[in-house]
Amino acid sequence: MPVGEGLALYTAAIDAAALGLPLLEVGTYCGRSTILLADAARAAGVTALTVDHHRGSEEQQPGWEYHDPTVVDLEVGRMDTLPTFRRTLHAAGLEDHVVALVGRSPQVAAVWGGQVGFVFIDGGHTDEHANGDYEGWAPHLAEGGLLVIHDVFPDPAHGGQAPYRVYLRALASGAFTEVSVTDSLRVLRRTGTGI
């Protein structure tokens, strides 16, 4: 995540934390964005939640552009970013402010019983995964809470289209109003019901 987008994410997290509800991230990877949410959560006395299966998304698998062989568990032969994520939180001194929910986002969302004040969608970039993250977590977003979507590229030449389509869907629902745009990061506020 570029610095400008990171600062916009942090600003949105600080804003949403004022609701006194947890801040939720979908797509932890190794924890860079989690640190931003955790610091905002710490400052407000709330908790940052981060959901990921830690097996990597499509573009992080062997043979793809963003594959990192250093996060492959040699025993099972699959990606496992959880140990790196834990080290990242430890190094930042923010372990006490984060709850890591290890699993697939729609499954975790289905058993989550409460509201959140912030939903950051930055998981898988297929339509199936992006829509699953939105459909699973947007219903848990409180009135006035923020929905943040990363990797929104209106021009297909610049990136995948699934996050862009979720962004358009959220706006078309009438339940969200755009707050800010920073490069590929979109911040929307829940101003109505539905998804």
C-alpha cells in the first residue's frame, strides 16, 4: 500500500474509531495495514479485528507476480503468512490491540454476532471473493461507520475490476455515501440500510 493510501486508511480508522466499535480488516497478509488500524484502535480504546485464512490470495500463489517464497510453509507446501503477521504485530508493539480471526472471510462473517464501526476490504480480488467480503461484512457495519475498499481501479488497464465493481455496488445500494478517494482507496460512510 502506497504511503498516501496508508495515511488515508489511518485517517478513516481514526474517524471510525470514535464510534466506539471494533475496526475490521479483511485481508491481513503480513500485517502492514493492520498496524495502522491497530494504532487507531489503541488510541480510541477499541479493538482492531483482522480476518484472513493466511494462505495468500490468487496473485500470491506460486508462479504469479506477487508470490513470496519466504512465506511458504515448507512442511505443508502452502503459503502461511500468519507467523510473519504475528512478528509484524510484535515488532510494532500492538499485539494487545488486535484480534486475528483466522479463516475465510464469509465463514467468519456468518458467525460474527456484533456490529463494527469500520470495514476495510482488501482480500481476494476475484468477484467471488470481493463480493463475499462485502456481503459478509457490510451488514455488520453500524450507521455512520466507514466502508473502505482498496484496489479500486476504474480503468481495467491499471488493475483488477472486482473491488471496483463492489465499490459501484455499494454506491448504487443507496446505503453508502462517498467520503474520500485517495488513489485506489475509496472511503464510504454508511448513511442508510442495506447493501
